[in-house]
Amino acid sequence: MKALDIEAVQAFVLVADLTSFTRAAEAMGSTQSAISLKIKRLESGLGKRLLERTPRLVRLSAEGAAFLGSARNLVAAHQSAIGSFAAERRRLVVGISHHLVGPDLADVLKRMAATDPSLVIELRIDTSRVMLAGYDAGELDAAIVLRIDKRRGDGELLMEEPFGWMGAPDFHHTPGEPLRLAAQSAPCSVRAAAIAALDGAGIPWTEAFTGGGVATIGAAISAGLAIGALIRRVAPAGSIDLGPRLGLPKLQDAEVMLHSSLTDARARSALRILGAAFRAGAG
């Protein structure tokens, strides 16, 4: 193979990172079939099978794992070369609901940086209400939030995330006593939904811990102080959904929305990567 197709190499890196042809296609603004064709041509040119494909799983072959580091370096060098002609660095101000920020955030940011090394990302994390208000006020280029107002028609549905009554495996609840609950301070849509679900099911509860973010709620859960309504993906390591064991009502899935009115190609590309990375983390 005389020369590598840089878009094919980028497609390979994205499929490897996102473990999905669909997510890679979303990130590149392409189609699954086009991504598949690019990688097949890359494999043909290299004479190596880079990916193992099954109906439910995409994973690196031994040759793919060996090639991945060099492929990343090639894509980064290409992006750096293109960026050398940029008149100025692009700043992207993104707000994310703290209900969506988990341990995979570092991977999300890494993928965005690899796609556009000269992109300056300013990240703000707060409640969905605060982030959406900031976006509406023009303070944010984009906001990823839980849908609050069902009547609101704008925004792109990224995914639906399941909530669970997350707690430590050894959490003890004495029947007949109020359920010990860890929740965000009011106002919080998740807090309100959790309380409404318990009240609707006639389950007595007491607020055992009030936190200022998912990390603090997670700490209380890990310590066994209480259980909390959290998206399972961002729940602390080792925690489990205690809802079935304790007979708690099922919580409604959360709709995760991306709000942005940016139109320039560079920003839209970064947001495609961001959305695809979030979807991959949810999967």
C-alpha cells in the first residue's frame, strides 16, 4: 500500500474507540456502510484484518491492536498539520448536566481533542436547569442536559438513560422504617421525580444525605449511608440497583438532549464526536 487514506484511518480509530460502526459514522457525519467500506479498503491495502465483527460486538484483532497506536499518531499529525493554518484557536463552551458526568468523561474529552487538537474546550457542569438557562442566554455554545420541559421542541435526542435506585450491595434497610435517601438539594428534577415515585407508591422515606453533585451522592451511596436515584452509567463503582430487592417503583428513563445552534463545520464536527462518545458510553 503506497499511501494510507487518512479518513479510513480516522474511521478505524473511531470504531476502535467507540466500539461501534454506527457511533463512528455519527462522529464523522457519514453512514455505517461508508465507514465499513473505508475500513475494508484499509484492511485490504494493509493486508491485515484490523477488526473482528460480530452482530453484537466490534473488537480489535491482534493486528488491529498493534496498528492502533500508530493510527492515532497519524490522525493526530494530520490534524496538527491542518491546524497549523488556522488563524486562531477555536473555543467551544459546552455545558453538561452533572447527572450525566461519570468516569467516562475523560474518554469523551480525549476523543474530542484527538479529532481537533487546536480546539479549546471550556466545560461547565451544573444542573440541567442551569445549563439550559445558560444556553438560552447565549453563554454556552452547546448544552447536554436531561429533558426538563416536554413541551420544548428544540434539541437533538442523544439517547435515553436508565435510572436506578443505586446503593451499596451491603446497604441495610429495616422493613417498616423510612427509606434513607441521598438526593441533590432542591430544586432538582431528578430529586423531584424520585420523591414523587416514592410518595406515589406509598413508601415512607427520609432524607439522609443532601449533596451538591453526583460525585457527593455517589460517595454517600458507597459509604452505605443511603440509596439514590442515579443514572446507572454514572453510579459509583460497585453499586447496584436495589429497586427490585427493596420493592421500589421503577424510575422513568431520562431523555438526554443536545442543544446547539452552531453551524460552522468545525464546531459541528466536534459536537458530532461529543454526541457519539456519549452514546457509546451509554451503550
